[in-house]
Amino acid sequence: MTTATNGRVPVVLLHALSLDSSMWDAQRETLERRGHLVIAPDQRGFGVTPLGDEPPSLDTVADDLARELDRRGVERAVLVGVSMGGYAAMTFLRRHPGRALALALLSTRADTDDEAARTAREGFMALVQDPVKGPALIESSALRLVGATTRAERPQVLDRLVKAVTGSSPASLVWAQRAIAARADALDVLRATDIPAVVIVGEEDELVTEADTRAMVEALPRGRLVVVPRSGHLPPLETPEATQAELDTLLAELDALMSEVEVDPH
């Protein structure tokens, strides 16, 4: 198994809830053009990946990724996850330690849901499968995924998002929500993750608080915080250039580290 090809490390891009891997198209194109192997899977129930019969669990999502890396002969990679993809990334760190070279967590949290969040998820799961109320609920939830600037000035992004979210299977949404609701606190995992790391949050994110973000940065031994202006919960779609710039900085940090120490390529 390899860690790098032609000097370029593999990069894993994990998508947000209700979306699929196409949300990373801009970043994937840039990274591939530079010679990186980019692995951007559709998570269970989204895109082209069937939901399957496994009970809801982020462990299953993380193990799916491990199998995909093994299939491609990749031992270690840079791990990038946004929202639900961030939850999956942190679960992967717990279940498959040592396989991440660097880490980017966007618009996500390391702690478990509080009572209010659990109640909100339960209400969503109850209504999303209702054939009358479900479609309207799904569409309205899309509006909270982007910031005020995107809602006001980027209609093409909002249109794309609404189309993707409303096209999601209610069963897949419920499965993912149940998996997220059952997640373990990951702050202990982050404390043990001594690799280059960045935590990214949109300045206009309505779902992740500053306290959530700072707790993750403080837990990571090499963590740093980036607040993206004029972006909400989905910086890869809302502000793709700024997101790519932060990934470039992380990759440069990793390159510098790898040049200083010998990294086993196998």
C-alpha cells in the first residue's frame, strides 16, 4: 500500500448530509489537476451508493471508507470532512488510527447532541417520511445550510443545493440522522490526533457555534481555526476558492513536515 503517488498525497473528501460527493467537484478538479489521488465517495444512501441493510451507525460509514482505501491500495491519506462528513472522519480516526496524514474538519462538532439537538433530530425523522409534510421540510432545511450572503447573492448555489436536498431519499436521511444522533463524543480522539489539522467554519454558519469549533481546535495538538467570511454551513459550495486555499495551506504544512522527517511510503 502507498501513501503518496508522484510526491502527491491522497486526499479523501467526505460530503455533508443530504448531499453527495459532487459537492466537492471544484476542489476535486483542482486537486486532481495537481496530481493528487482524490477519493470522494458517496456515503451510504446518497449519490450512487445504495443504503444497504446495516443498522444506522457512523462506524459503518467509517469502515466503508477503510475498505475503499484498501481497495485502492491507499494506506494513509489526508482526511477532509464537512458536516456529516466531519462526523464520519472523526469516527474513522477512532476506528482506524494512524491512517490519516492530515485532517480538515469543516462545519462539524466533536461533542454529542444535547437534549435540544436530539429532540430536533427526532422531530425531523418523524416528519421527513410524511408524504405531505416531508418535501416541504426537506426544502426548508436546505435554506439553513447556507449563509445569508449565499441566500442573497448566490442563487445558483442555493438552487443547486435545494435540488440535491429535495432529491435525497427520506429513508437515507433518516438513516444518516440516526447514525449521527448515536455518535460518540470525539474530543478524546482529537486530543490523540497529532497531525497537521485545520478546523474551518463559515462566518455565517447557523448550525455550528463558535464554542463547538473552538473546543475542537483546542483538543487538536496541531489544530488551527479558520473562519471563512461570507459563508454558511457549506464552504466547499459557497466559497470554493477560500476552501481550496485552506486545503492548500494544510497540504503545504504536511509537505513541510514530510520533508523534515522520513515517512514510511508503504
